Amino acid sequence: MYQVHNVYAICAFAAVGGGLFGFDIASMSGVLGTAAYTNYFHVEGHYRQGFINCAMPAASLVGTLGSSFIADRMSRKTAIQVAAVLWTIGSIFQSTSNGIPLLVVGRVVAGLGVGVASAMVPVYQAEIAPKEIRGRVVSLQQWAITWGILVQFFIQYGASFTGGGATNPNQGSAAFRIPWGVQILPALILFVGMFFLPYSPRWLAGRDRWEESIRVLANLHGGGDITSARVLAQYQEINEALRFERENAQSSFRILTGDKILKRVILGASVQVWSQLTGMNVMMYYIVYVMQAAGIGNPLLTASVQYILNVALTLPAVLFLDYWGRRPSLLFGSLSMMSLLFIIGALEALYGSPNPHTNPQLNAISWIVENNPSVSKGIVACSYLVVCTFAVTWGPTSWTYVSEIYPSEVRAKAVSLATASNWAANCVLAFATPPLLQHINWKIYMIFAAFNGLAFIHMFFTMPETKGKTLEEMDDVFERGLPPWMAGPKGSRLDFLESEIKEGNVKVMGPVKRR
């Protein structure tokens, strides 16, 4: 069967799995403000809507925890295909739902798929990519998420005009069935396309399929030449790392809780949790409510600008993350978002007032800024800047960093645990945000601002830089005995080994073919 060997093409296509995550995030944001959704499902009370929203991230948490078992036994590639099948089934249930129970079942099944994809797509990308562009290609996961959010939102925005428009009390169910049905298409494309992508060379090596592993490495990084110094150096590094891990063999779960790896497990989980506690998901899940509270006339249209910015500002991180590094990205992002969220909260506190509930379209919110266009524009501008900052910093970096800091033997399990932490935080926020917006209104921005401050402190003292290092060098990065804010030695062991092979100082034999 024909296989693609271009690293950019492989990682970009696998990132369609991230697009499913984006469809998940935006799956409710555009339909919440339509009469079709309100009248059909009769969602009354913020806790019920929170329950519907959190059904998907709760299931994604379960899917994430189970993803490593599929990925370790059946391959990272197969795990992504399983995710696509689950998403397709869940989307069918959602688009044909006749009430809240079937809608929740659909979101649960689709959520299982998103959980598997969100954990295993970055692992697959990291294990395919060379160290020089690993940040760039793994960041494609986040870029795909932003595209999924944008595409789904505009599908919902277009569908909201069906049946007389979003404010027509007799609007038909097409307003939500069309968006939930269309999202089946990317999952089907992902499932079929993955057949034409290679297995992870590190997964093949872990299964002692060395001939296939070096052939994949050669196709990816050596133009098909298995005698290339670059290919032989990578092969040697992977071989030595696996041999060391097997000589010190323990159960993978015991390794995860050992002194050597536990701090990395905690760090990876923390990065994923902090990425949720930045406040970004409030902007994504409930952007309509945010814009309504700011007194914006057309919240759906204004919110769409935010989704466009999210896509556009992720691109600089995709292009330059391997240049400016992971650590500066997260530290700058935390400080910037903290400042912006404090400003939003202060503006709403000073110029807002309790919602008098004279407009039925605003019943979902308890605090509103009225008759003050300049303040409303300031709130919207700061909201946009929060999204832009997250898109350049925490969004792509959180996926890249977590996918690269673990040894091969436990990478799938460790990443699944870290991603599960993301989904656990996502689930709590999806459920808690509507009642929080109702009961503490502007204070919620102050809370998320404080979280960003705490994230800055935590990352400053615990997060070492990983750019320019191979996956097999991460033990050196974390065990070099230097504080995280001090840079380690420059360069990579792989580059030195490659030059030694080229000069003939080191001989590396590839796997011997079995007859």
C-alpha cells in the first residue's frame, strides 16, 4: 500500500484528530443562542446545560485513560483510527437526537473518541518528527483544534439562519442537526487517510520490529537510505534507550510512580491543567454569554472574530516555537493573560450592574454592561487579546511539551495521564462555568487571572527547556542537576553521534534481515 513519507504531511494529516477536539469545544457555543435548541431540548437551569456540556469532556477523560492500552498494543496509528470511529458514531447520535438523553449519549461516545485522539495524536507526531521541527509539527495539533473551533462555529452560525433565524420562536431543529451531522466528515477522512501513513518508528522498535523501524526512519529522515548517518544515529539512540529501559525493566505503571519519572508525570499533568485554568475555555464554550454580558448587539458575529484570531495567532507558534522555546512561551503567556483577565474583571465590576431581565435573550446571564459602548469595546478587546495570547503561547506549547518529556516505554501512558488531567479540568469547568457566571459574574475573571499567576510561579520553578533535544535525551534534560531556569549544555547528542558516524569514528550496524 502507498505510504506518505513527508513529515509535515504526516503530522498535518494526523492533526485532523485535533480538529475533532476543536469541533467538540465549539459544538455547543453557536447553538446555545438559537431558539431551535432552547425550544427543542427545553434546557432550563444552568446546571442542566452544564451537565450536557460536561458529558463530552467527562467521556474524553475516560477515553484518554484508555488510549494508552490501544496505542501500546495496536499502535498509535490504530488508536487514532479507533478515535475516528467513536467520533462518527457519537456524531450520528447527536445529530439524530430526539431529547436530552440521546444527546448526552452521543456526546459521551464522541467524547471517548476525542479523548483517545487528543492523547495519541501528539504522541504519534512527536515520535515521527525530527528534533529540529518537533515543536512545529506537534503544534499543528493545536492549530487543527483552532480550525475545528472556527469551522464548527461558522457552520453553526450559518445554520442559525435556517427556519427564520435564531430568534424565531418556531425555528426548526436543522439549526443544530446540520452542525452536529457535518462533523462526521473529518472523522471519516481521518479514518481512511491513516491507512496511508506509517507506523511510529519508536513503536515498531518497542515491538522489536527493527527492520520496519529503520525503514520508516530512512523514509522519513534519510530519503529512503538506511545507511544515512542521520538515520543510523537515530536508530542507535532509540536502540540504546530501549535497551537501557529493558535492563531496568519494571511494570510501566511502577515506572510512572518512581522517583525518576514521577516529577515529570506531575509536571505534564500540571501543564495540561493550567492550560485549562488560563480561562481560555470560558471564552470558547461560553463566548456568547461573555459578549452578551458586555452588551454586544450581535454576540454571535462578534464571537466569530475571536475564533478567527485564535486560528491566525496560533500560526506564529507553529512557525517559531522551536526557535523561542517552550519555557519562555508559557511564562510570557501566563503573565499576559493574568493582566488581561484582571482588566476584564475590573471593567465589569466598575461599569456593570445586575441584569434587570427585561430582555428574554439575556436571561442566561446575571450581570451586564449597558449603555457604555467604550467599556463594552474594552471588554471585547481584552477578550480578543486573551485568546491571541493563549493561541501564541499555552495552546500549542502545552501539547508539544507534554508529548516529548517522557521515555519511550511509558510515553503513551504518561501522555494519556497528562491529557486526562486536561479533560478532568475541562469537565469541571464545563459544568461549573454557567452557574459561576450566574452567581459570581465578573469575579470569575479575577479567579482565572489568579490561576494564571499561580501557573507562572509553578512553571518558573519546575519547567526545564526541551527545545533542540531528541526524545531520547529527555532523561539528561531532567536529571542534569541544574535548576529549571538555568540553561543546560547547548547542542544535541544526536548531532555529535551523526558527525562521528560520518567521519567513520563510530560504526553502527542496522538490523540484520531475517531469512
